Amino acid sequence: MELGLASATADREIYYDPYDVVIDSDPYPVWKRMRDEAPLYYNDAHGFYALSRWDDVDEAIADHDTYISGQGSVLEIIKAGRGVPPGMVLGEDPPIHDLHRALISRVFTPRRMAALEPQVRQLVADTLDQFVGTDGFDFVVDLGAFIPMRVIGMMLGIPESDQAAIRDAGHERHHLEAGQAPKASDPEISMQAFAEYIDWRTNNPSDDLMTALLTVEFTDETGTRRRLSRTEVLIYTALLAGAGNETTRRLIGWTGQLLGDHPDQRRQVAADRDGLVARAVEETLRFEAPSPVQARVLSRDVELYGQTVPAGSALLLLNASANRDERHWPDADSFDLHRAPERHLSFGHGIHFCMGAGLARTEGRVVLDEMLKRWTDWEVDYDNAVLDHTSTTRGWMKLPIRLS
């Protein structure tokens, strides 16, 4: 059933606000009503449109000419109207996006990712071994918030002693309080956190991503052959550190919760780790997208559900809602690691597909595999679990589990 915008928003009981922490605690009922009754939704308070169905989100997220990212990919940044600095590829459009993405892709090569897996596995194994013989631990505080930052810090060459502070500062910039829209974070602040490391690494090269960024040569948009400037290296480093930490942290937390809540499926994975660990990670990604909402701006007027959405409008693409659209996914609201493998939208689609997807999948797979080597049973201590609320990601802040 297709509804026009007027009828879609006439029923004021349908209300979606990405900054409302109550809605964020369980957005799926609201998203289902939007898919059924208001597939084109408009929020007066924050001035954005939203698409929630699979077909709409899948098409729009790949149409980078119409649904552009050059004014930001986060709603509060778009509304602030100041854009993002060159090099923040999530907030860029071609052709400059293609140049900057190609540069980052050089340091996220399959060879480098494959070479990293033994180090990730050793790190996870050492972390989990300390909890063998105990009653439990926190799947996020002790694991999900620890492993991704340690891995990206290792890749970039950031000292271990500084990694937690960088991680926590990045998280705090997007944290939501009482449903208020966060202020658009200043990219300059993120960049300056890494200035000292970059200056030191300039004179002390090593086999890490920061050195690779400092030494890579490329032809820029003017046809000039050059290396990255110090500012550009700062931008790339801040981007990689943030992207390599927040969403993977969420993935690990959701994996612990969902496998804890589905003991029959967890034991099946434990009995066939080679065959089912990767599938469990993919179903976790579909079922609980770590980055559930992507923002865009329309470059032209677009006809949607009988309405003209004008050029310049902010529009949210609810990829987590699309992942639960029963028009596309059978029994979409059930966690089922045996469902037929199919592409989901948790890493995006098209030119903005997440470059760190391979690394996130590796970390998620290794964490689950190493967990099931040691324990086949655990349950979540919901009395002490805390769901986090940010403007860009969704997941657990604390997730204590009891081992058995």
C-alpha cells in the first residue's frame, strides 16, 4: 500500500526521532509501522524525510548522484551546514570521493587483512583466557570495547596506553542525552588527537597504516603527483580510528547478546564452528545493524509515494529497518543463522560500502570462534546490562554475561 506524505503523517501516533532514546531502545515497532503506513515519512521537529523499506533504501543508498553525501552522512552535520573536511570519504561525493577512497583502499588490502588475522586471534585468545574459571565477564567492556580499538591502534601505530582515551573521546562526541540532538562534532578536534603520533611517526617510520599514509604517492585531482599533506594524514587517521572502533564494538556486543538469547542456535554453532561461525556473524549484522541510519541530501527533486521531495532535503535511509523488511526477508524479525545467505545493508551498498567490512567481519568471527572454544553456554545478565545511545550507532554499553 502506497501512501502520500499527507496521509502518511496524518496519524500522529507514528513518530520517529533518531535522537529519542526511548525509541532507540527498540525502534523496530516504529520502523514496521513506517514501512506499512508511512514508507515516506517526514519529521517536522528535525526537518528530515525517511525511507524504511528494503527496495527504497537499497535503491537510494546506491544512487549516489541523487542521494548525495557531500554535505555529510550524519543528520546533525547536515543540519549544521558546515560539511566535512576533504578526506572524510563518508561525507564526500565523486569525483573527489573516488580519489580519497582509492587511497584508503591501498591500506585496507586483502593481503594486509589476512596477515592481521593471527594477531587478532592471539589478542582475543589472551583476553578471553583471563576469564576461564570465572563466573563471567562483560561482553562489551572487557571484549567489544577493547578488541576493536586495540586492533585499529595496532594497525595505525597508536600506543596502547593512549588507545582507550581516544576511543572514549570519540564515543562521547556522539552520545545522546535525554533525546536531544547532539551538536555536530568538530572534525578538527578529532584530527588533533592524533597530531603527536603523526609527527613522531614522520621521523620514525614503521610497518603500520600511519606510515603507509605518510609515504603513499598518488596523483591528485589537479594531476599533480604528490604525497598526502599533514592535515590530510590527520583526517585519514581520525577516520580510520573512528570507523575501525565504534561499529565493530557494536557487532561484538550484539553477537554476545543474540547468541546468549538463542541457546539452541549457539550450541549448533559451537558444534560446527567452521561452517556456522561466519553465518552467525552475518545474521547478527542483518538482525542488529551496528550503524542503523544513514543520512543523505537530495541533489534534485524526487517523486516518492506520490509526493515531490524537494532538492536540498535531508533524508534518512533506515538500513536497519530495511534489514527487517518482511517484503524482502522471510520471517524477518526472527534471528535465524540458517536463513539463506543474502546481502544485507549493514555495511551499506554502492560506492560508500564500508571499507572496513572485511576487518569487522574478521574480528566478529574470531571473537565468536574463540568464545565457543572455551564456553558453549552463557546468558546475559540483563539486570546490569546498559544499552548505549548515540546518533550514529546502536548497541550495548555494558553487557555482563554469566558463564556456565
